[in-house]
Amino acid sequence: MFSSAVLDLRNEPSWNPSRVSSDAFAWPDGHPEIRLAELVVALAANSVADVGSPVITPSSIDRATGGVRRRSRAYQGAAFQVGSDLEPGDLLVPPSTTGPVLLLSGRHAGALVSARFIALRPGNPDEALWLWGLLSSETGRQFRSTLSQGAMMLRLDPLLLLNAGVPMSLSQSRRHLLEELRLLQASTLGREEEPNETWWHKADLRVTEWRMALATPDPDPLGVGDPFEALCKEIVAGRPTRPVAVEVEAPGHLPVVDILALSGNPPRRWVSAEQERVVVAQPGDLLLARVGTIPHATVIDHLAVADHQVVVCRLRDPALGASLACFLNSQRGYGLRQVLSTGTAIPTISLRDLRRLPIDPSALQTAPDADLPVSDLSERLELLLWMN
């Protein structure tokens, strides 16, 4: 979302874009405002996540539905744990200005959560629900963007967020929205797409290749579908970026997407946008890991440089990106990718095998979480909060 305003900066002490854009922002309808810090308490991460533990990261949150899609098993480092550091009713605000806010519920009990989130504890359930809807709406996303810092990748500033003003939640003119917000928030609790840990079944190895029998609990449909390359304009592996990358974000540089970045970790390196010997991923491209056992495939929404461990798939129909990522991360899609990988120490899938990977046609006919409303969560919240 973009906004514009004409400001007189002649007598301003600072022309900092974040401060200027924050001053220019106004909530709709002129409702009374209160500092966010008066409604919430900021929480600290006191736990640690090891590699292999399922962790909710910012990229785990589906931007359309607002629910947890899948958890990262590659994240390591500081973390929150629901039940000790966090509790149901707390809010997780992502560092990105475009992602929805997650309102924790009993379904998240025991979960590990990346410390990249800004964790907030509202004073009561009604305020938690109001702030969730407010910050996840289209206007809320614009509000967060005015409180962000960074040259290429905007990151929400926690201090600016806490000191910013938000419309008061408990005014009589707003209380009638709480039940509708409650129903809308409940609709975000769809199922997670995450491969099962183990399974067992019987297979006749006289008629089934053993690799296929080990791929999924139901290997019969693995050979059904069109090859993945038929859905792509281009499938290309990234190139090594370390020789040309810097470790500090700089103007005119693009973030590097590597294995850890696919799992929701922040970028660790940046490459000049003018560098020629790199593979640049465009918004709408499908990215997936070429090496290791990480199941994540994701659709990127910004320009980035693909590391040599990542494959960039430019789709013929970008609208299929979410469904394809969902299939590739499902038990069936993940199992097939694994069975086509070679190598004992570090499994690797070749571009040749990836191109022939069969895509189940039914996976493209059903959108992820098709039982949920198809409109974007931020749009539904915008209509509910400001258009009624």
C-alpha cells in the first residue's frame, strides 16, 4: 500500500523519512488515540530453539489467511515458548510491514516462536482482539510501514511502534465489532501444512520401486500429474554469493535468499543490484531448497538474490504459486522431493529430477485452506473496521 502527503519541512528539525511519514499518517474517522505502550507490555524471549525443533517464524504466517501455515525446522537461536514466555492472547507482530499479526490461542500451546517477532501482551482479551484486527488491516499495515527502518528491507522499529498512537478499542462506537472480529480471527485457525514425522504401510516391492514406497504413506499417486517444468517458464539454480556479498545492508543492494532465509530467518548477506553473475528472483517466483532436508518452498514477494542452495522457479501462471508451494511442502510433495534427492551426507535434488517431478493436478484445483474465505485477511479487516 502506498500513501502520499504534502508536508512543509522548512521548519522541521529532522527530515528522517520514518518520522516524516509517521507524522503524515492518520487513522480513519478521527477516533481518539492512545499510545500503544499504554495498552500492552512488550515481552522478552527467554528460551532457545535448536535446529530441528518446529518453530513459528514470520514466514510461517500465511499472508492471505493470517494463520500458521508451517513451522521452520531450520531456525536456531533466541525464541519464545508459549506457556512460559508467552500465553494465549499475546500478539506476535512480524518485523515485516506486510505480514499479518498473529493472535496466540490455546492451539499454539507449547509452541516455540522466533524472537524476530515483537511480542506484546494486551491488558485484556478484548483489547488483544481489537489490536490484532487493527494492526493486521490494510490501514494497520500502512501504519506499521511508517514506523519502519531500512534501506532495502523495511523492519518495524519496536520503540517507534510502542510510542505510536492507535485508536482506542473500548469506545462504545467500536464494541459492536468485537464479535465479528472474534469470528474472523477464528477463521484463521486452519490446518498447518507440515510433513508427518513417521508412518508405516505395506507395499509390494515387486510392482513398486522401493524409493517410491518410502516417499509417502500413499505412494500410488506419486507418478500422477504433469512434470513440474510444464508449469514453469524457467527453473534455474542460484549461484554462489559469498564472493560478491557484503554482510551489512547497503543502499542499492538486494538481500540474499539462502537455506536459512527460506525458513524465515533475516538475510545475512546482500549483493549489489548491479552485480551480473547472480540469479535475481522476482516477486511471484517460487523458491525452494535444493539441498538438505528442509521442506520449505515459498513464493517470494520482493527482489532478492538466490544463493547456490536455492532453486528459482519462474511460473507460467503466478496465481498458482501458493497452491504449488502448498503441494511441495505437503507430505506427498515433500516425500517425492526427498526420494528424488541423492547423496547420504547432504541430499541434493538435481534440476533434471526437479523438472520431471510430477505435480498432482488436484493440488492446483484447490487453493490452500479452500474452506477459508478467499479474500485477503487485511482486506476483510479493512472492510470490517473502516467501511461499516
